[in-house]
Amino acid sequence: MEFTARVFENPSYGPQDLANFPRLLVTCQLDSTLSEVIDKVISRHVHRVWVTNEQGMLLGIVSLTDIIRVIRAHVLAEAEPAS
């Protein structure tokens, strides 16, 4: 949550009420499954999910491109003929 507050303190966002801001950052935990992250992307209409630890500190970001890259690799691996 500290990271979220810092992002919205940026002057480019202008004055905002964090509790009522409709596009709060969508987060997941390090051990979240790909399915859980995809559900959040779809249900919250976002292009990235922020990975945080139990204290809310940022560990990384999963982008929509990252998700597509993993799905593509899986599809291509399954399409390869068995040797």
C-alpha cells in the first residue's frame, strides 16, 4: 500500500482521493498462479499486475505481454512433434 500511495503522490496524477480512485493498482503475491493473475487482469481491466510481498512492498510486475509470452511458449511447445 505504501507503494500505491507513492505512485499517486506523483504530481502528474493530480490530487486524488486514494480510497475512491477507480484504477488502484492491482496486486498479487509471489506465489500466485498464472490463472489467478489472468483472472485479475480480466476482471479489473488492467494491463499489469504488481507483485508484492506480505508487507505490500513491490517485488515485480507481471504485464499482459508477459502473460501472452508464457501462453505462446506453452502452445508452441505442445505443437512440436515428439522426438
